[in-house]
Amino acid sequence: MKTTNQNIATPPDEEEVNWPVVIGIIATMIIIVLVLNFA
């Protein structure tokens, strides 16, 4: 149980943050907010 919970809770060390994906998601959210504000 402990090993499974730790594996699920902590992401693998090999997998780092994909900044292009994060920036893309943030940009998409900003665009949606702007569209909703100006619509």
C-alpha cells in the first residue's frame, strides 16, 4: 500500500515539467478570459 501510494503521489523523476505545454495552457486560459470579457 505504501509503495503504491508513494508512486501515485510523487511523479517520476524522469518526467520534468513541460514548459511549452504549461505556457500553452496558460495562454489558452488568458485568451478565453479575454474573449469572454470582450464578447
